[in-house]
Amino acid sequence: MTAGSTLGWVVSGDIVSESSIGKTKVTSKANGLTSYATSGNVLSPYRSQDFSTVNSSGYTMGKITYTYDSDYSTTNSFQTAVHTLPLTKSTNDAYSKYHFKTAVYLPIDYPGFSRKSILGNPQSAAFSKDDHYLYVMYNDNQQASDENQTGWVIRYDWTKLNQLLNASGSSLSMIRRATNRYYRGTTTALDRQVLACMKVGPQFKAGHVQSLALNPKTNQLWFIKAYKNSTTATVQRLSMSTLKPNASVNFTLKSTVHMGSVLSFDNSGNAYFWTQTKSAWPTAPVNSVKFYKGTLGVNRVHFSLVKQGLSKAPGQVLQSMSYNSNNGRLYLVSDESIFSVPANKLGKLSTADVSRSNFSGKREFEGLVWQHTSNTGYLLTNKGPELMKVVAN
């Protein structure tokens, strides 16, 4: 057996083939949830000296002090104006020239929860494969650890909501007003039409939930429940009908590598996440980017470290990852800074492949979500919660 320049022998029983890594077994079934687990590490072995980075410097944003949108207080949160988050700096390529414009203000209040303004903390979003529905995942941010956060999903009928938004007399605050009046018990006929476009799912232990993603190949929604409190990660599949998990998979990448907090899939079903380097390697400085690619499902979990990353992350807080099926690019999202790379060139990127865009506005960039049937993207933001459309410059 040869490992780099080292020669030696191993017992044949200790050799694990790539095809056997990460196979799952059912560990329990209860209350509509089937749990699975893997044995051993699901991350393919690698050597840090084989890793390298491509230059992505010059566009890393510092830590953002978040602020509310300019008219959030003056309108008593019922905003109607269209706002923009302008592009302030970018690389000179077609994929980096865009800004964000308000598409719709998301709700804040909803009855049946523990407190008012419960919907003020959306964390991630995903469109259905036909773009008819938009799934937005929330948590209440009340528990001490991320993995124990209580979360839930709202399914928005995106097609019908846009019909209402384009109707005469509509307002960008239409959803927010309807849910507020529903909370107070004073709905109008239009409010009831809006509310009929929303399905609010049950609460469950969901984790930080900044990772909701659709696998277009399997038409399944997945999110990461636990990723940093131990090396054992938990990833769950969300039922599109009940809006609660129906499968849960536990696995360990390796004893020194935690699962990332974000997730995305390409059209072929490959799963991706990215991390920011906290402890430097000789080949990977602090705050460089590492990409991981692999398979994620109930039958198998298997990831590999892509042997090339980025020298600098987009920002200080890792927020999101998304895949645009219309241009084949993976988007790495931090506050006020977004990088993108072609998925089919991972491992062989040049600096020119790394599109980098900076924005202003001091808003928290919770997630970037792309439709599947058109080249249309939306930024999910907080303070107050809204969807902002990606607009080409």
C-alpha cells in the first residue's frame, strides 16, 4: 500500500472502500419520524498538504452592526415603500453586477405562538421544484444551544400571493397586515385571501435552521438540525405536506471536522456545504473557505473535501449557501457580501471564476434563494423580515 511517499502494509479488513462509506441503518421509528445513522466517518480521507486556495481577496466585509429598515419604525412596521440594497463594489464580470429591491414584506405576528412578533426571525428559504410554493424556516431563538432551538416552517403559495400582490389596491405590506389583523381577530376579506396562501407548520426541535434546501433530483427538502455542539451531525428531511421532519440522519464527518451550518444541492443531487477556516493550516489561512461535496440522503451520507478553496470568505458571519440552476453557480452568503463560483469548476477554479459583490444597508443577509424554472433570486433579510428580489445592474 502507498500513502503519499510512505510505503507499508495494512490488514485487509481495515481497508474501507469509498463505495461503503456512509451507508445508513434505521435506528428508530416513532411519531412519523424514521431515524437513520451511519457508522464510522463519512468524510473521505485527505491530506492537508494537498489543499490549496485561489485568491478571493479584496471583498471580505467586516462584522455588520445590524439596523432596521429606514421606515420600519415610522410606519409602525407596515412598510409600503420599495427599498434597495445597492451594489457598492464588485468584480468585473457578469455574475457580480446586481442589487436587491423589495419584493414583499413578510409577516411578523401570528396567533398560536408563545409571544407577539414571533415571525421576526426567518433563517432560510427554498422554492418548490415548480416554484409554486416558497418554504420559509423560522426559529424562536429562545434556547441556549443552537441544536435545541424550536423551529417551524411556513409554506407560502407563491403563485397566488403574486397574483394578489399584482392586483389593484395591493400593498407590499399585504401579508404583514393580514397576519397582524388575524393576530388581533379583525381580518378583512382580502386578509382572508392572503391567509389562505399560508400554511403554518407545527413547532418542533429544529436547530438554527439556516440551511433549508431542495434537492431537485429527489424533490426533497433537507435542513441541518445539529452541526457544532459535537462532531455528530443531524440532518433532517422535511415533509412538504405536514411541514415537519419525516426522516433524520445522524453521522460523523470525522473527529476533527464539524458539519457546516449551510446546505445546497445541484440539479444532479450533489450536496454541498462551505465552512470558514478557524484554525489555520499551512495551506489554508484563517477565514479561508473550504468546500465539501457529496451525497446526502436516507440511504447514504458521504462527503469529500474539495482540494481547492478560497483564500478569503465573503464576510465574518457565514449565513447561507445556494445553487442557481440557471447558471450553474454556487453562492456563498455573508452579511453584505456574496461570492459565487461555477459548481462544475470546483477544485480547478481561477481567481476570475470567483464573482464577488459587496452591498450596503446594514441588513442581516439570512439567505439567498433561487427559483428553479427561471433565473430569479430573492434575498431573505431581517429587521424587519422581507424578501428582496435580485435585480441586474
